[in-house]
Amino acid sequence: MVLGSFRIKHRTGVQETMRLAQTTMENLKDSVFWISKNAQFIWVNRAACQSLGYSKSELLNMTVHQI
């Protein structure tokens, strides 16, 4: 069971690291855009929304070319 316990602790650590990274990027003062190969917005932070004047849901339904 030691191995099983290690896996759970490792997975929990990874999940916590991912949450911390997402929270950090969400709260940056700089705009952050994740864009797919076909120019679709995949993820944007608050600063990106504010700088472009769109809500997050609006941007996630747009491509770069529509801005």
C-alpha cells in the first residue's frame, strides 16, 4: 500500500501545483492568451478580457482574426 499512498500523494501534489499555476496566471496584470493552431482562443486571463473589452466566454468563442 505504500506505492498506492505515494501515487495519491503525488497526484494531489500535481493537482495543487496546477491550481496554483492557474490562479497565478489568472491574476497576472499582463494579458495571457492560449491559442489553438486554428487561432481559436483556448484560455484567457482577466487582464486579457479587460484589455480587449470582451468577457471570457465571448473570447473563448472567437478566433484571433475576429478581434
